[in-house]
Amino acid sequence: MELIAILDILDSTVRSATPLLLACLAGLFSERAGIFDIGLEGKMLAAAFGAAAIAAITGSVWIGLFAGIGASLMLSAIHGLASITFRGNQLISGVAINFFAAGMTVVIAQSLFGQGGRTPQLSGDGRFGPITLPFAETLRDVPILGPIYYELISGHTILIYFALLCVPLTWWVLSSTRFGLRLRAVGENPSAVDTAGVSVVGLRFAAVAICGVLCGIAGAQLATAEPAAGFVKDMTAGRGFIALAALIFAKWRPWYALLSCLLFGLLQAIAIRPDQIEAVFGFQVQAQLLDALPYILTVIILAGFVGKAIPPRAGGEPYVKER
Amino acid sequence: MKKMPKWADVVLIPLISLLLAAFFSGLVIWAIGENPIEALQIMIKGATGSTYAWGYTLYYATNFIFTGLAVSVAFHARLFNIGGEGQAMLGGLGVALACLFIPWPHWGLALVGASIGGALFGVAWAIVPAFLQAKRGSHIVITTIMFNFMAAALLNYLLIGLLKPKGSMDVATAKFPEATHLPNIHEILGVVGIPFSKATPANISLLIGMAACVALWALIWHTRLGYEIRSFGRSEPAAKYAGINRTKIIIVAMMISGGLAGMMAVNNVMGEAERLVLNAVEGAGFIGIAVALMGRSHPFGVFLAAILFGFLYQGGAELAFATSIPREMIVVIQSLVILFTGAFDNMVRAPVEKLFMKFQRPSQSALVE
């Protein structure tokens, strides 16, 4: 009984952590290339709506996923245009994108479906179902390991496995590929990259596009993967900012991003089920404190009292070619 | 390189940005199958057609004056305070505590006390990010965002628990005592015999907001501190060379900013709701960003931009009432204004500058000859 309860919390931890992780890695690509992105929230929201709306219309969650990615990419393009091409303020652009998504999703949802800013309930092929990994059923009765495999590791949607796969992938791309090296260089010292004859603008747009794709998947996970069944107004509920916090908490590194997202996911999972915590640990937790904890932890990290978080050096600064 | 005339920078560029935002908003309205012209007419009538409409427009505008000024002060020191929302929430708490727990004999005294309470709480919420920026180099944008969420959690906690009166089902404090009731515009104009709708929440805080505009203008352009803030914002190394204390400027600018955001609560908490409810700020802190950008961080510009956004808010509410366009359309318009006046500033500016260059050159060369 104890084990099952703990596994249940860990299970919902993984589920809550997934959109955070995808958005966090999205932010990682963008910020390591020197483009601050506080518009993660908006992109996720737009993608959540795009995915749910198109999945509801076509009945196919895969087409929905691509629509979600498309919606997120469009906002990425605006952000890229504003902050790379026109050298505008990246933070202001991010703020604008968040509001744009918050407003547009409801306006379009109301015009398409007329249900007060939500999409119709998704079911069947309209959403991602859980995948049972091989032997999960047969191994279920093996003590301890069986339930862990069955409850925790197996039975998630494909997007969750994809998100977890993205961590080593991101790490590999950033640390071991030519593209990754250049991407990091463009975030630290763009003029050096420019001198080497590599396009700063091109690299930054590539980073912003990757960010858009990942945010798109994060949004799709939020709205179309079980147990979610559609889009509701403001459904990201600050997750984009928690992802941003997780990114700083992880000091812009992929493996740490996984850990910090799991930590923040755990906090969310506990906040949803305070009764379980009481059952397992025997004490009550303050729900509002749990809500605030990711932000408090991030401020402490930012303050540099527990290891300093140093952002990419050229972050937030538009690159001007010297003449 | 010759610069374009000042009026172009102050009037023409914001106007072009605004027209772009309006154009795209119209496009959105058209795309969802409504008539943009008709929508504009409904908004104009709904926001300016009667004293009732004006009352709401001015009430919203008062909120935006405070948050707009708050963002502007920080902008002058090249600090981006996204925390107006949280600071205004905390300001609400300060105002509520002042109104609930001090037995004020007269609204005038209550107004002073509540303003101080609101401002102090707003300052308290701004000073930590300011200190962390000045002393620890933590990016103020990120910390103020984090403080917004912390403020929401704190208010949630207090309004569900400690501050909720016994037996009440609402997530709100008790009603403020009668003595803290602020005179509304109807009562003020009634003194000089001008009729005004009774049913609107516009109140005396509008005058405080206008006074704050004047005070801030004087502070920024006619005091030593204002000069220091502006120099610091223009060039940090130059300010340092001139002996301006970096820590002091960051902290003081953010304190003024937080205090102004906190004072917004006098309007919405004390003047309108007369109790503290959950989410009393309703995004006004974020609209302050749009207002400050639109108003070019100048108090008079902020005042005009705040009226414009008050118009958008009241007009948008009427629009949602009269058509199938949801209220969120205001958020879209707001985002487009931020986008075009803020992020795409260079896109608008460059062609205008080029145009001025083109027309200036012949006359200048003629002068040289």
C-alpha cells in the first residue's frame, strides 16, 4: 500500500514534469544561443490550443500535434523577427507573445467552437493514450520491481518518453556536435562566431525554431495527452515560467534541467494530491507554499547563495555586425 | 548621422505603432467574422458615449496611470519591472490592512493612511528584487516574475485563511468600514454642480494619479535624483564615472516603482471593491508595460496611454456584451500594442528615419552651398 501510494505520486510527478521539461529544454536551446525567451508560456499555450483544436476537428491527435508545433513556431518566428532581425528588446517581445497567445487562443476558440474559450472534449484517436511497455503485465507481480516497472516506467504517453529522450539528445547536440558548439558560442561570444564565417543570424534563428518545436510538443502534451482531454482557457497556468525557473535552477544544463523539472513536477504533484502526502508521510503540507516553492527556490539560486547561476554572456543582447 | 526631429520620435512613431496594432486587431476581428468598423463604433460608444461609460473608462485609466508610471520610472533607470502585478497585489494587502485595522475618523485621513500602506507594501515587494539585482546581479526581470507568483500564492493563502471573516464563503476580506469610503467622481463633480453618473467606480484616486504624474515628471526632469536615474539608464559606465551610486539608483528607482504600483490599490481596492478580493489587480500590472511603452515613459504620455487603455478596457467589455467577440480581444490588442511599440520599435523607426533623411538632405546641402 505504501509503495503504491509513493509510486502514484512519482507517476504524476513524471506527468507534471514532462511539459516543464520540454519547455525547459526549449528555453535552453534559445538562451544558450543568446536569445532570452520569456514567451515559453505563450508558445506552450498556443500549441496546446492548436493541438487540441485541430485534433478535435480532424479526430487525429498526430495532425493536432503538428498543428500545435506550427502554432508555436509561428510565435517563435515573431520572436525571432523582433529580437534577431529588428534587434528589439527580447524581454518585451516575450511579454507580448505571452499576451498574444493568452488572448488569441480564447478569441479563436470562442469563434470556432463557441464553448467559452475551450475546445470540445477529445476522446479516442483525438488524444495520446498510454503505452504499455513490453512485459509490463507479466512482470507486474514481481515484488517491488514489478510495480515500479508497471506503474512508474510503463504506461505513459509517447510524448513523455520523447521528452525524456530529449535530455540525452540535447546534451549530445550541445556538447558533441558542431552545431551545438556553434550554438553555445553564439550565446557567449557572437562576434567570434561571425569572424569564423558562420552566420549568427542563421544560428540564432535555428535555436529559436528548435525552441518553438519543443514548446509545441510541450503544449500538445498538456492538452492532448491523457488524462487531459482538450484545451481550456489559460491552461498552461504559469508552467512556462516554472520551466524558465527550472532552466535557471539547472544553470542552463540539460541533465540538471531534467532534475530540476522533476523536482518542480514533484511539487506540483504534491500540490494536486495533498491527501496522499498526509497518508504517506503523516503531515499536512501548505498548498500555497508548494505553489510558491519553485519561485522561491529560483530566487535563492539567482541570488547566488547556493551556487551561482551565470547565464550565457551574450544573452538578451542583439548582435550588431561591426563595420 | 542626423537624427529625426523630436516630434516624430514622440508623436509620429507611437502613432504609427498604434495604427499597426489597430490594423492587426481589426484583421483579427474581421477573421472571426465580425465587422471591425462596427466593433470600433461600439467601443467608442461604450467607452465615451455617456458619463457612465466615461466613469468606467476613467476608473480603469486610473489603475493604468499608476502601473504605467511604475514601469516608466524603472525604464528610466533601464530596469524592466515586470513585477507591477505582484507589487499592486501586495499594495492591495497594505490598503486592506490599513482600512480594516485602523479606525479612521474621516475618509481623508484614511486615504492618506491607505496610500502609505499600499505604497509601503508595494515597495517591500520591489525592494528584494532590486537588492538582488544591485548586489547579487540576479536578473530583475526573472526575479520580479517570480515575485508575481509568490504574491499570488501569499494572497491566496491570506484570503483563504487569516483575513477571511468567519462564516464567509467569499475568498475576500471583510467589507471596509463606512468611514473609509472614498468620494467618487459623481460626488466630487456634484459639489460644482456637474451631473455625472452615480453608478461608476471612478473616484478621487484619479486626481491622485494625475498628481503622481506631475510629481514624477518633476522628479525625473527637475531633481538631482531624477538626473541620476536618467544618467544611469542612459549609460552605466558614464554614471559610474560621474560618481553616481549604482546600488542606490537601482534600489531607489525600484522603490519608487513598487510604491506607485502599490498605490494603485487605493483605486481598485479602496475606491471600487471596498474589500480585498482575490485577483483584484486583474492584469493591470502588465498593462502598465504597454502603457509605459506607448507613453514613451513620459508621465504625460503615460497619462494619455492610460486613458487609451481605459477606453480599450471599457470599450472591450461593451464589445463582449454586444457582439460575439470575447473580452479576451482586449488582451490581443494589448499584446499587439506591446509588440509594435516595444519589440518591433526598430522596424517602425528605421523607415521613418530614412524618410526624414531623404527629405532633409536636399535642404541641408542647399544650406551648405
